[in-house]
Amino acid sequence: MNEEKLNALLGKMVTDLGAALVGASVIIGDQLGLYKTLAAGGSLTSQQLAERTSTAERYVREWLAGQAASGYIDYDEATETFHLTPEQTLVFAQADSPVIMTGGYYVVESVYSDIPRIADSFRTGKGFAWGDHCNCLFCGTEKFFGPGYRANLVSAWLPALDGVVARLQTGGKVADVGCGHGVSTIVMAQSFPNSQFFGFDYHAGSIERARELAQTAGLTNVTFDVATAKGYPGTEYDLVTFFDCLHDMGDPIGAAAHVYESLDANGAWMIVEPMAQDTLAGNLNPVSRIFYAASTTICLPTSLSQEVGLGLGAQAGEAKLRNVVTQGGFTRFRRATETPFNMILEARP
């Protein structure tokens, strides 16, 4: 036994155990407005923060101590006050920040709540459907992925596709498949009022939420309906989009074939997938660690719960995705652009 390696592993586990436990406090801080109030109030004592959020000081004091120990907020020993730096504000308190991370912890909450059913899937090999997960998975997905879509979709991802922005500006027809709560659909509909957008998802609860968000936004160029990736209605689409969902599908090849049939001859299919290399060795990094963990507990069980159950996983990589897309009939496939978290792929008939 190498004692140095053992101590390094134990140190890593202490860090990870702390992160796993403090996640609940992140959700509490988000739900109770503790982060936002602290960001707006400058340096505050525990009593001041409790008064401004109508919470109990003793609980707030303990929460603040844990957050400071995590490096999530800063503590001034001389004045016994706490504050958020500009960087911490972007990550924890600013709702429109492209790097706000609090939404991800709601997904973690869902995973922990669903451990008994996920463990049963390990034993039986059966799937665990998306709609059967704890409800906080759906709101967490909206909160976690939404900021990235708002920051990148219109400014960088769509412009990376050949001729798509010009078509949407004049008036195109778009299907957003696997739209969830419809954040991606709404972002596009707001930016391209001359185009018509159709959001589809097989989870009825998500479609209900998407309709509420669209109504709140006052949009008249977007509709949401329950439909599968292999059965959504309509043809002659100028653009079909799949955001972080192709790998979740039981029959992604069948979905690709349906996209092929629904597209206009000059249309484009934009596929946004988690960033991944084509080998396990290439994916042994912190970002892939998150995606593999999510895939084990969410993405893979979702795929295996459906017909075919191909089980691509969230770290399928570009080569496997290319194979799926070309088997569906597409002849052109390329990586249009990327971020540290996503590959943006373009397919053409």
C-alpha cells in the first residue's frame, strides 16, 4: 500500500463528501433568497441576513458558516460579516448569469431521491423513465440548462449553422424536439418573431410548464404539444433542434430518420450534445465526471426505458453520434461549434 496515494484519495473523498452535503444548503440558499439578498445587501451579519429574508438567525448563522467554509461566500473576521464577491454573485445569485450553477443542485436532489429505483434498475437491467423521476429533476433541468441556452443559442450556436439565421429572420418553420420546459424554444421564438416554432416533448408535465412560460412571455409564434421524437407532426421544417436529448432516446436512429423525413430539402438539424471525446481515456476529466454521473442515474435509465433502448449515454462522443445520424439518412454531418460543456452538431440531408 502506498500511504501517500491513500492520503491523497482520502483528501479527495473529504472534499467530495463536503460538496455532496453542502449541495442541500445551496438549494436552501436559492429557495429562501439568501444568496440574492446577500448579493444585494453588501456585507451583512447573520442577524441582518435573517431579518431581510424572514428566516431564523441561528439557522442562517450555521448556513453562512458552511458556505464560507466551502468558499462560496466570503467572511470578514474583523466585522463578523459575510458578502458575495462579483464572481460568487455570478455563480450563485444572478438569475440571468450564463454561469449560474444553483440549478444543477436540484438535479442532484432528484438523483438522491430516486436512488432506490435506480438501484433496482441496476439489478434488473430495466429502464427508469424520465417522467417517473422526482419532479425536482424537471425544474432543475430548466434552471441548469436555461442560462447556457440564453447565453449561447442565438449569439453563437445558430450563427454557426450555414444560412439558418437568415432563414429565421425572414420567416422559417422550426421544430424543437425534446424541448422539456421549452426554454430553448422560447429563446428562439423571442429572437425571431417572423418564424414559427413548435416545441415537442413526450413528457406531458413538461409541455404544460412550457405553455405557461410561453404565455408569460406573451409569445404568439410558438406552440407546444406532447409528441415523441419519432412521431412529432409536421413537414418542411427549415430547422429541427435537439437540445441535450438525443442520447436519452431509446431509438435515436429512428428519431434521426423521422427528422430526415420532416425536414425541408434545404433544412438543417442542430444537435446539441454534452461535450465528450470518443474514448473513455479522453473523458477522464471533471466535466465528463459530471456527465457520466448524470448519465448513470438519469440518461441511461431513460433510454433503456424506451423502445430499442440503445443506451448511448451522455458521453457517447461525436463518432457514435455521427453513426446514429447517418443511419437515419443524413449525408452531411459536422461539428459547427462547441463550448466546454457542449458540442453543437449540424446535419443536412
